[in-house]
Amino acid sequence: MFMFRNCAVLLVIGSICCFLFGLLNLRVEVEENACRMTYMFGEPLFAVSLSPFSHENPNLKPILQRVRVEGEAEYPNYGLYYYYEGVRQPLDPLKRRMTGAPVLFVPGNAGSHKQVRSLASVALRKARDSDAGLHLDYYTIDFDEELSALYGGYLERQQRYLKLCIRTILSIYAGRSHRPSIVLIGHSMGGKLAQSVLTDPELGQHINTVLSIAAPLDEPVLNLDAQLEAFYVETDEVLARLRTATVPTSTTNVCESLHQRPPSVQRMASQESSARLDNVLMISTGGGNRDLLVRPGRTGSRFNDLHAMTSAIPRVSLSCDHLSAVWCLQFMQAINRFLFSMAHWRDDRSAVVFGTDKQRNLQSALAHFVKPRRRQQGTARLGLASGSWHEERRLVINKYFANGLKGAYLELIGLQRQERYKKLAIEALNVDDADWLYGCSAEEHNATGVFYCDKATSLMHLVQRLPNEDREPRSIAVLDLHNLRRTYVHWTHLVVRLPPGTRRLGYNLDIYDPRERVTDVRMPRWYTMAKLPVVNETLQGTLHHRLRISEMVDPYQSVRVIVEPLQCLQPEYRVTARLCVPWAAGFERFQTLKSPDQKPQLYANVPTLVPRHYNTTLNPVTLDLYLDPICRYRISYEYSYSSALSRLVLEFYGWLPAHFVCVLLIVLRKQVETFQEVGSFRSLRPYVGYLQYTSLFVVTACRLLKKLIVTSGVLPAPEPLDYSINVSVVIHCAAIGLSLLATLATWLALTLYGNAFYQVALRLTRLSQTTSNVMISIMTHLPISYGVLTIATAMGTCSGVGLLLAFVFYFLMLSNAYKDYLEDFLWQKAANLVRGKRAKAAPAAVKTDDTSSGDEDQDALVPKEGEAEAEADEDEPEPCVGLQNFSFHVTLLLMLLVQLLLNAPASLAWLRSRRHGVVLPDPGLIPSIVVLGSLSLLLQLRAPQKFAGYWLLSVVLYFFAGVVLLYCQAAVYRLNFVLAGAFALLAAHQALWILWRRFA
């Protein structure tokens, strides 16, 4: 038992250190911000009035003109705006004929309508440079920067206003076509709002495209209230009936396709209703590793047609944080290039509209957000006169032209090779988008004997453009020679064509045996400390190496891949890595390495949990390394603790409140049946019970109980969180450490800073010191008045205000009680010390009278029966009850603090809505009333009292702790009801036993 206890303590300490280490390394995978700022024509100016306005110099100034929305009187703090620049007079879209294609920007959590500036300004610049005269009309919504990600009560109201805005915009463009359409662009929670509009099928017919930017689409980042969850569930259920869903299966492998085709599609039973919303193109984008608020795995949706990470978008190739995603110039240009590719003039050239052919729009989206897709071209004529022809039969070729070429350079590469050379990797530098790779049947010129191709077929649909930061662009193709020979029997050669120009040009060729360039490895275990080799030394000229990693299933798992140059022909080199996750379409990631110690280093990990019954041995995660052929490399890999722990913290920090409450319930279970002796040192320590590890048993028990619940089907299904138990252990141990820290901080505050908190409370409540002293005295002697006051406050304002008031008064009552108890304790110890010294100084009394008989002495030493009972009562130690049981009340104070924090978003919403007279629902009101009423009853009964029946209470608290881990890790708002149940249980136990004692 001693050995087990030591191991458990070490596990707790080690897990806490792991969590802290991950917290300190949150940015280990974060690259530098490479976004370029978007600039407008002039200083921004925003109009907030409904009437036209003027200013000193309106020329070349970006302006947001408010648009009147029908029914907007119900939304006094919302507004619809139109963006424009470079005109002398203000524009009113309701009074002027609009000819552009409409785009509506929807801001997200705490987002401003002004965030549309970058998107709209880039579109205006592009429109000015457009020869066809295409232009877009950008609108934006002001949601008063509401915290919609934290409080779900905003979402339904924002959704209704968004629908009003869409109908208003559609009415402006109603006369231009039979069915006007609009594009919605949503950032953060705005992307979820834009998606939710499709739950209205009639309005959804007018939505052309929904493009979300770093939006949590299928599940919220933090599920803090029931309304937030209901909004997601309702949207998901309606879209599941009206739209085709894309779900990965156990055989899905998007890495087999060069262009990341979506996985197999699961069709709805009703094809008619499905077709009603399948006409809408839905695109989602994620910011990548720089976005620490919305992780990449949450930005996709099963209802999307396309997903892309900014690091893989052509001409973007960088990671964006959550805020820079709306102003990053490279990304804004990519979005507007896509929008302009969908737009076209009507036949009568009266207005610009978006094309309604979804397949055409989807192909355009693939070209702009995934990679340019080229269909196999027809036969192209080259001929002997098209340039300088050469032929190469070597396996490895590296040719560079530092000063460019005066004429086209064409190289013939023979297809007939030895049987084991099945793969060919070829790259061209600085060729831009020109066709440079062909296949043909070569012929010999009779006069010169030069081999050339008269007709050739382009292979550019097999070429992939790699991000290479600001250096010369790399275009690479990895071809199967056997497959080419079987498909095109008459072909004899490949043709590499380098165009003329003054820039540095070149190409590299590597023909190899794939068995030498593909390495299968298993995900290292977390206890593997060693660095494992992949290739000790590559050959000079190696262009491509593939690493296939099996058993990588959890989002927190991470492998660091080390590509170390051993010898280079030039000081500078570049290696491009492409990571592909077979079950997650659109989550491929690119990274360029320029030095062995660059930050961030190359890490391989997955964005989402592997689907059930998925075989990662047959479909492993693939890491393609496109090497610089000027170097020889050593390639190795190792388990990355810094990356894995940082990802664990980022992915699962939302579980911490549930585990923290679980720890408090387990500690409370021990405290309710343990009563310290009055006057003992142990009674002064409010952290009694927190130095424990028994709550870990609940974690392991819940893992087994979850399987039984799912199998039996009797109880509601627990949350589907099928992650490794290592995650739960680390998070739970972190919660144990947090509980210790919170308890010690509370103890310190009770001891040293009670007066400071008292002054802060006076300022917050705006009460005089005399009034506050009277109120505290009344509440201390008549605590039921405490409950009446706080419940009335909660019902009159909001639950958060009532809980805050209760927390402040409870803290002050506990602080005063602790100070009084500490003062009495010190005086008693001093008195005992003085009394002990006097007793030691006094001489002992010695009896010298021998006249008394032995019988009398013996009778005198035997006490009477009544005196024996009195002495027994005096010898029994007095237990700490009521506010003297500080450890019990500190735990209740922390539980009250958790309840307060859970209701803080609703309280902030109430404070903001008061200015506009908007009434919002309070989802935590009923649990808060239960907590406040139960707490006042506990104080009135001077709980805890030393009663029987605590074993039953202990069992129920164990049950509550299990409920927390089974049902409240993701749905954090359910903790409100568990805490309310725990308070009510304690109050009922104390009240029932007092009644039993009184009437029994």
C-alpha cells in the first residue's frame, strides 16, 4: 500500500509538471506572422447615422454607409452597412441602382463590422484593375461586438437579424434576375451563423456560397450554456435532412489523390429535400497552427464541399492567427480572386451576378483554395524549331541556367528504364504557370540526327506547385513510370520545356526504386526517449522521400522529424514538407525548412481523432519530403514532448472545469465526515483533504462505466470522447494541482487580505462601511436573510450578480470567522503556555499524614457513577462545526466561485443589453437560485454538524463526480446543475437530521 501511494503521488506530480510544461510551450509550433497588411486608399471613416453625411475631404476615404433594414426596431444595437471608397458623395444602396455582385460579411465573437475593410478594399482595387469591369458590392453587419462564442443567447437573435439583412440585400437586387443570389463570408462565430441561415430552405435558395474563415462549425470551442449547444444541435439536425453530408469511412484515404478529393459521400433518404440545399457551395478555411483560439480540427464540417488550410492555399502558403485571418493580404487576395472567378456580367450587361452552376463554382474553388487543377491537355505541337532539343538518359539530373535562356530549352527523358526504377520525381524552378512537362513519342531528324517530338501531350495536371516562401517557385511531379508506359504505349519520352527569360531557371530529375524512398514507421510511444533513424544518409540528388506513420490516432500525438543536411554544394538549401492525413480532407499542411535549428521545427500530427474501425496501418499519415538535391541528408524522428503536451493543453483545456469540480466533490466527500478538534493546529488548515489522489479512481472507473452504459443503453449516452486515458489523467492531475493552488490562495486571502477584499466589496456594492457591517452582522446571525437578499438580486438582475454578491458576503463572513478563531486559538495557546510554566514552578504537594486509613484512600480514588459520565463528556474533544469547519466552507466557497464563473458570460450579456433595453434569457437562473437557497440554509443550520448518515452522502457525492466526468467534460454548462444538486444534497442532509433529532 505504501508503494502504491508513492507511485500515485509521483503520477500526480508528474502529470502536473507535464501540464505546466505544455502550457509554457503553447507556441512551439507557431510560426512567425508572415501576413502582409492590407492598406486602403485613405484614412477610414465610418458613418453610423441613417441619413447622408459629409466630412471635410470625402475623396478617397473608405466609408461604411448604414442601410435601413425592415424590422430593425427590434434590434437597436445592430446595423447593416455598405462599404465603398473613392467617391465624393455618400451612397445609399436603397436609393441607388447597385450593379455589383452582393457579398455580405458576418463578424464573429467580439468582432467588428469594420473588419470588412481588408476584404472590400482588395475587391475594390481588383475591380479598378479589371478589364471586364467586374465589381463586387460588400455589405457588413454590426453585432455590437457581442460575445457570441461564450453566450448562446445571442445566436438566435443574431440569426434572425442576419436573415432580415439578407432579405433586405436581396430586395435591392431583386430586379436583376429571376433569383438573385448572395455570397456570405463569416469569420469565427459569424461562419456558424452564415451556415445556420441554410436551415431556412426558402432563404437558402438565394445563397450562392457560404465561406467561413476560422469558424467552429460542427462544435463550439467551449460549450458554456445550453442555448449554445441547442443552436448547434438544431442547425446540425436541419442540415442533415436538407443537405448531403460528407463523412469519412473506414477505407477513406484522401492522400491517394493529388488534389485532395473529398471522401465518399453518404446520401440522405430524401433526395428531393437534399437537392434543395445542395445547390449552395460551402467552403471552410482554417488558419493553421498560429490560430490558438479555434484549432484546425474544429474549422471543418461534414456539410462542407471544400476545406482548406491557409498554409496549403496557393499563393498564400502561411499560417494566420484568429484575428489576422480577416486582414492578411495574401488570404484576402485569394478569397477575392475566387469571388471574381464566379462573377460575370448578365447578357444585357446591366449588372454583375454570381454564376449559379455549382460544379463550375466548385472547380473554381478547387483551383483557388486547393491547387490549380488542369485537365489533361490535348495534343500540342512542338517541332524541331520550337527550341533547342537535348536528350538525357541519366537517373539523376540537375541543370540550372543562372542567367536565364534566350530560347526555349527542351530535354527528352527516356521512359524505358530498368524494371526496379518505377518512380520519377521531377521539378522545375521559376517556370510559373507555363506548361513545362509533356509526354510524347520521339523521332529522329534525318538530317541532324537530333531526337525531337513533333506532337506532345501536356502532363501539367500531374504537377504540384510547392510553397517556397519568397524564393523561386517549385513545381514538382512524382510519376509512376510503369503506369505511364501501360497507359500510353506509344510514348517513348518525357519532355521538359524551360521557357526563355532572364530569370534563373532549371530542373531536377530523380529516377528511383520506390522501396528505397518509402519508409514505414510506427508512432513512437510516449515513453520512447530515443531518436529513431529513417535514413542515415541520402544520395546526392535525392528529390523525394516519403515517410508513412501508422498508429497516429490522437490529436495530441506529435512526432518531430529531423532533416539534417550533412554536406551541401551551396550554403543555402530548402526542404518542403507536405503532411497529409488520410481521413481528413483539406487538412494537408506545408512547411519549408531552411536550417536544422529553425523555429518552428517540423512536427507531424493529426487535427482530428481517427474514425472508429479505421486501419492506420493500411492508410497511414504520410509526410512527403521534397528535398533540395544540392545536399545529402540524415533523416530521423522522435516523439516530441513539447509539441504533444502543448497540443494536449490546447485541445483539452476545456475539460479542466469538469475535472476541477470532480476533485472538489471528492474532497468534499472526505470533509463532510471528518471533524477536526477545536483548538488543534489541523483545524486551522483549510486545505485539509486536498492532498489526495483518490479522485483518480473515479477517472478510471468512469472509463469502464462508460462502456457499460453504452452497451446497456439504459442511461443517456455519455459524451463521445474516445481519447486516450492519458489525456484524462493529465487533465485530472492538473485539476488536482489547480485545487491546491486555489485553496492556498483562498487561505492566504482569508488570512492577509480580508480587509482589502472588504474595501473592494464596498466599492462594488457602493455601500457605506456602517451599512455593510450591519448587513454582515445580520447575515452572520440570521443567514436566511443572506439567501433572501441574494436570490432577490439574482431574480431582479441576473444570476451572475446574485452569485457575485453571495460570494463576496460569504467570503467576508468566512474571513471574519477565521480571524476570530485564529485570535482565540493564539490566546488559548498563550494561556496554556503561561499556565504550564506556573504549574512547573509550583512545588508538588506531598502527603505526610499517615492517620488516614487505606480504605478511605481507596474510596476517595473511586469516583461516583454520575461524576464518571461528566468526566467522560469533558474528555471527548469538541468538534469544529459551523463556520469553524474551515476546510468544508473553503470547498463550498470554491464551488460557489465555479458557479459564478460559469454564469459570468450571461452576466456580461446582461450588462451590455441593459443599455439597449434588450431582454436576454438567463440559462443559469434556476441552478443559481438552488445554490443560493441551499447555501443560506447551510449557514442557518451552522453546517456541518456531526450527524450520522454521512456514508450515504459520500456515496451520492461519488455518483455526482462520476456524472461530471461522463456528461460534463465537453458540455461545461451542465456543471451548473451538478453543483446545484451537490448544494441541495448537503442542505437536505443537514435539515433532515436536525428534524430527526428534534422529533425523534
